[in-house]
Amino acid sequence: MATEADPPRPATLHPGVRLFLWVSKLITLIGIISLMVAACTLLTFGAIETGRYVALLVWPGDTQLTNRQMFLASIKLVDLVLLATVLQVVAFGLYSLFIDRGIPAPMWLRTSDFDGLKSKLAGIVAVMLGVLFLEQVINVPPGLRLLASGIATAAVIFALSHFIQVQPSKD
């Protein structure tokens, strides 16, 4: 017999609901693992590309790389690592939101809600857009095409920055 001092008992879920939630968690985990595998693949590709460019510098053979080509190759490698980082941050955030909130992580990587994860993603995307535009500055001759691309990139970065700024911080 329960008295008024006893804490309320948690409501039990129907077994079908429990199964549905378990399957949903499993499917989310598959997506998280897929993101991490993609991130590791990109990082491995980046390491291989770095080795290739170092080899071209040390043993140029018939191919002589200019400073501009090496600068562009470096920017592309940074972009590749940033993309891998985006995948890792999203995977880690989804894992901490849906699977295990107690996972050890640095404070900057902690996400307490979905809005926090979206803000982190928006910030990383803004940085990636900046790197992509810098790549265009190197590849595209100055002119209206580069100006239009710069204005479009700036507008998207501005919108993402505004989105991040107006998001309520709960972390």
C-alpha cells in the first residue's frame, strides 16, 4: 500500500513501444557509425594526399609544383579535414543526444540538445565555406564571377552566423 510519502512510480511502457524505441536507437546508431566511418575514410584519404604532395616536393620528377599549386593543395587538405571534422562532430553529438549522455568529451564538444548540435554544425559549415571561397580566389581569375561567388558565400556565412547568434545557449 503506497503512502503519500512514497515517490511516484515511473510509468511503464508498453512492450511494443519499448521495442520501437530500441529499434529507433539501433537505427540511429547505424547512422552514427556510418558518419564515423565516412570521417575516418576522409581522414585516411587526406593522409594519402598529404603523402603524395610531400613526395612530389621531395622527388618532383617531371612534375614541378608551383607555390600556388602547393598552397591550393594545402587548402584542399584543410577542407578535407574540416569535412571529416563536421562528420565527427555530428556523429558524436547524435551519439551523446540519443545513445549515451555520459560519454566523456571536452566541453566544446558537449551537446545538451539538438539546437546545440545544429549551432556547432552551422559554425563548422561557415568555416568550410570560407576555405572553399579561398580556393576559388586562387583558381578563378578576378572578375564578376569571383565577385558573385564571394557575395553568395558571404551571405550564407552571414546567415549561418546570425543563426548561431540567435540560438539560445543551453550548454
